[in-house]
Amino acid sequence: MRVTVIGGGLAGCEATYQIAKRGIDVILIDAKPIVKSPAHKYDTLAELVCSNSLKSNDITVASGLLKQELRLLDSLLVRCADSCRVPAGSALAVQREQFSVMVTQQLENMPHVTVSHAIVKDFVPSSRDQINIVATGPLTLDDMLPSLRQFCGDFLHFYDAVAPIVTGESIDYNSAFSQSRYDKGDADYLNCPMNKDEFINFWQQLTTANTVPIKHYENNVFEGCMPIEVMASRGIDTIRYGMFKPVGLTDKRTGYRPYAVLQLRRENTQGTLYNLVGCQTHLTFGDQKRVFSLIPALANADFVRYGVMHRNTYINSPTLLNQFYQSITYPNLFFAGQLTGVEGYVESIASGLVAGINVSRLVQSKRLTEMDNCTMIGALARHVSTPCVSYQPMNANFGLLPPLANNVRDKKVKYSMLADISLARIKQYVDSM
């Protein structure tokens, strides 16, 4: 039986690994380097196009629990991320080019894997001997959209924003200080404080700055990726209680908590590049430099990448897929990644893992396997396959898990208990396999 994975992003690479490690031949087809979306820069697989962070490693945080589940299930992508880690407090941030190269080399050198480069237009299997996984991601090329429309009948889309990156040497370190929030981690974030007057001026300029004209179909923006200027337009304190919150931080120059703080996160191990955390934006390039330079520590910042807006496409999965990420109409067709409506790097990896495992079982004429709903992986699969009134992309979160039998008020304790249940179920699953 011929197995093909279409799309060399995080989900496609994880699915490919899960299939090949079970001794099944698989072809991974990626459009790069023949063609790239505006957000892609490298020729390698598994490119991180937005943040370089895979979020927290703490299992009492949903993303941390999800990564630990994936480690127990032998995720190639999480293993590579762990190997390419750069300092980022309690978060798992990676050196993105090193990560992409490592994943590419692992798959290219793996038995049973053939990496091919082509532009795929039609993805529905043409025979019973063909199984396809579509993992073309939120930046699915226009060439495939006609087939996607025909398959879906209707499909949804939203637009995502990418944060700017500045050089480390251009930051004013006399105006910034190193500290992780509440001193968790190793002070891996650079904090750019502002007093009240500085923040008010920044907010005024941000909310009146020029933005790139938005087309009518760009208005459906995922709340978790909202451009900072849109968030700021909701009120002067919206971002000060959000991405600019000063809680848990102390300005070493004054000994007091600042009025507002922008955090910068390393893009690489050397600390030569920093990402403006939470500052995804749709401002024009000129106004990005003008507005963000109003932050004292960034007064002379050298912007090596400006924020850009790009299309994120996803299908109405609950009407099309089951809990195995398998097409309801075509049993030999699976989907994975953000195209299904899971939102985030690690969530995409998880969907690729589930799809890959189940494609392997389909090839081996085994019953498809469902992840327990008490696990974050299983809960995401349930979100993708459960009918709802208005389907929206979803990050991993504890609200997806079944509640505890007894109500626990302390969130940290509650999440710890839910994490223990989840990891126990994953270990049971591993033992049963």
C-alpha cells in the first residue's frame, strides 16, 4: 500500500516519522524549495514561521502537559526541539534554523522515508491502495485550494500576525533588565520597562499608526493571534493587562515594578536576535519601526524582520473528520496540523502523531486507536471531530479535559491533578501498544 504525506511542516514531519518507525514505506512531499509562501525562508522541513517558542514545559500548563505526553509517545519533533533549545525561562524555545535542519536530516536519513519536492493539487486518494495525509498547514498554497473547496464544500480561514525581531546589539541595555516573570527560569527574558507617560505616548501612537490595507476576507482573525494594534484599540489598559503586563517583574534601576513592560525573547543561543513577545502586528514597516522605537530600550533598535500578516487556512473539521483525523467520506484520507483547526506548534505535532499512528494501523489492518479524552492529545482530537455551532481554531487548554470528580478551587492543584491523570493514561496507552 502506498502512503503519502503532503506537507513538510511540523504535523507532516511527525506523521512521516510515526509511520516509518513502524516499518512502513512513506513518501513525504513538500513544495519547498520549488515554491515558498511569503512567511517561509528556509528550504528545509519543519520551519517555524512565527515564534521560536513551543511554550511552557511546566505540566501544570496545557502546552507543557501536551509536550510531556508527546515525549512519552516518542515524538521526533519534540525530541529535536529539546536538542535545539535556547534559554527562555520555563519555556521551550528553539534555535529555529538548527531545529529545521535537524528534523530534515533525521527524516532524510531514516529507513522507509522518501522526501520528495513537488506541488500537489489533488489530494483525494485515487485508489484503495493509496493512503494520503494532508498536512499542508495554515499556508496551504493556492494550487490546492480548488481541490480543498471541492472536498469541503466550504472551508474557513483566518489571518495570523508575526512579531518583529531586533538585533541584540541594538538594544539599550541601560534601559532594559534581565528577569523571568516571578524569577521562574534563568532570567532569560529582556524586559523593556516604560513609565506611565512613556506608555501612554506609545499607546496613542500605536492606535493611530498606519496599517496595511485589509482585504474583506482578512477580517476573521483568531483571537490568540490578534495584532497588538487591534488589542490596543480596545482600551488603554488592554495590552497593559496583557502582553505588556508588569506583574512579577522588578526594574533593577528603581527597585519597583514598572508601569508597563515589553518582554524580548531570544531567537538564538547567542542572543544576537530578540523577538518582541506578543507584538504580532499588521502595521506598515515604517510605522512598526517608528512606534516600537518609542519604547526606551528600543530607541535605536535594528529591525531584522518586521511583522507581517499572512493567510491561515483551516477546514471545518467537525463536519469532515473523525477522532482519528480521518476523513468521514474517504477512509484512506487523513488530515493533520493547523489545517484541521488545531492552533499552535505543539498541537500540530500532536495531530500529526495521531494521524501517523492511525495510518500505520490502517496499513496493518488493525483497529484505529483513539487517544483517551483525559489526555490533552485526545482532547484536541475530540475538539476537531465534535460538531459545534461555530468551529474555531483551538490551542491546548485544560478546559478541553473532563472535569475532576471533586471541585478543586486552587487552579495549580487542579491542573496538577489533571496532568497526573493524563500522563497516567498515556503511560497505559504506551504499555498497551
